[in-house]
Amino acid sequence: PALPTPPAKTIGPGEVIFSKLVDKMDATFDYTFKCDQPISELTEEVSIIATLEN
């Protein structure tokens, strides 16, 4: 039988995922935008850089 899926974990800068122990990884991106003034229009562009090392 398949092993149960481990619970989700949020990692931060400097934390390591040992890729030789991981067959698959799902990733998400979340952010919060705060402003003191009303916003009538907003466009966002983000870049995510991941380093995978062997």
C-alpha cells in the first residue's frame, strides 16, 4: 500500500529539503500586499528563483 502523504510544511530562507529523500514536491507562492491608501488598479509581476542542487 502507498504511504500516507506527510503534512504540508512551509519552508523559509536557509531551510533545506533533501531531494534524495523526495520523489515529488508541490510548491505554492503566497504574499500579502498592504497599503495605507486606496488602490484603484494593481498589476503584479513576481519572479521565483529555486536552486536545486545535487
